[in-house]
Amino acid sequence: MDFNNQYNMPPPQQVPPPQFFYPPADYVSPEEKKKIRHGYNVIGIVLLSLLVLMNVICQGAFLILMFMGQETVYDENDAVIYDLWDIMIGGCFPALIAMIVFAGYCFFTKYDPREIFSVKRVKAGETVRYTLIVLFFQQVSLICTMLIMGGLSFFDLYVPSVDYVLDHDPMVYLAELLGAVVLAPIGEELIYRGIVLRCSAKISQRFAIFFSAFIFGIMHGNPYQFVLGFLLGIPLAMITLKTGSIVPAIICHMTNNLMASISEIVGYFNEEISYVIPFIMLPIFFIIGIIVLISAAANGRIKFPEYTSYHKSRTMPILITSWSIIVVMALYVIELVTSIKPIGA
């Protein structure tokens, strides 16, 4: 895999000598348009396959549990209590399904995945820098979440899927850590940086950064995690493009999820202290992250790739004609909108 600038430049044969008339850079021939649309359709088919498999397998597993007599248990605050099976099906299964979909993609496209795990261009200092930036965006998303939550409550709305607590069982907490901190970062990076970003970056790196981040956000299915996924998806995509490897993104992703799970880990031992953890972490990572971000931007270590008329005519205008992208985006939007419910419903 090569994430070099050649993906952001028109092919040499499209740079005309001055004495001849050639179509401008933003002209896309029908043959090229068809080829680009095919690439977008491949991305959409991968996402559709993931979405269908997750719903069939995970929802099927939950239906089996209901058929076997398992009932939903609530705590004194009417929050759902997740047991081991809930965590395994809702947390670990999706990551494993993502790995299977990625393996299927590699099989059908004859893609060798070893290149996205290469660490030849990975630097420890750069990985730490992006990890701190990711943790900064985590705090920004937390602030955004509180604002969205306040806005929804103003209209007597809420997102019930995020209102849950873990059963006070060490195996439940271990399964949560396994799914959230280990499996989810690997599975999600394989799909959203290993396929979505890598394939769309062949057309435009800048477009691929925001497109993959948007897909990563909206696939979570609720407004809170949409903001988190979109914001995190930007630095995760940038370091992947810079290194040509998803290894740094996996490390950043794992660190983000570990920090997000700290409150739950502490809550197992002391519930009162767990409520204080986010308020301690927020100012620390916010201040450190913004310093690192400003310093890196000022030194030229972080900058967006070029986006010219060549890229503009080959990204969104063709993307919106991809049938699989249209279908999967419609399903994502429906899932996000229907995640919002009236209070008391």
C-alpha cells in the first residue's frame, strides 16, 4: 500500500503540453468515472456486508437468549444491567465480525493485508503525538455530548441505548475491556482505515480523511458516538496516511478506549470515585492535547493534503452516484435518528 502524494495528483498523461487542447483537470471521462464509482461501490458493499452481518448475528444471538428465558434487568435508576452475554454479543461479536468481513474483502480482491501492518515508517514520537491529539478530541467530544444531551432533554428526548451499567461481576468487566480496548480497535481500524480510508485515498487523501471519519462516526448509530467517532476519525486517518500503516491508529484507538473505560474500571472498586474521573481527565488531556496540536500544526507536522479541482470532480459528485454508498448511508441515518426516543417512551 502506498499513501504517497501520487494519490493526490492527476496521472502524468493528464498534464497536457501547452500547444495542444486537452480536457481540464476537472474533466472525468466516462471510463474513469465508471472505474472510480466501482471503487466507491466496493467500499459500500463492505459496509453493507458488515451492517447486515452484525444485525443478523448479534440480533439473532439476543433473540436466542430471549427464547431461552433471559430477561432484561434494570437497576434502581431504570438503567439496563449488562451481563456477560450482553457484553460478549454487543461488544466482542461486532469486532470479530469486522475482522471476518476484512478477511472476506482480502480474499475477493486479492489484497495482501501485510502492508497495512508494516511499521517501517512508524515513529514512536509521532504515535505519542497523535495519541495525545486523539485524547484531546475525546474531551472535545465529551463536551459536545453534554451539549447534545442538554439539547435533546430540552425537547424531552434521550438516547436509551447508552443508558446501561455493568453487572458487578469481574468476568463482565474483563469482557468489556477485551471488547472495547483490544478487539474493537483492531476490528474497526481494519474496516475504516484499512478499507474505507485506503480505498478512497486513491482518489483524494483529504477527502478520504473526512469521508472515513464521517463513516466511522455515523456507523456507531447514535448522535453522541457520531461526534466522538467523527472527531477521532480525523487524526486516526491522518496518521494512517502519514505512516502507511494502521498500527499507530490501532494504538491510538486502544488508548482512547482504555481512557474511556477508566471510570468503569474504577467503578468496580469504588463507584463514588468513578464519577469524579471524567472531570479530572477532561482538563488534563484537553490542555495537553491542545498544546500538542497547536505545536504540531505550527511546526508543519500536521497539515491536510491538497484538494484541487481534480479531486473535487472525482469525489463527492461520483460518490453520490454509488448505489451501495447511498443504501448504506440511508441505513446509517435511519439507525441514528431512531436511536433518539421520547423520554418515558
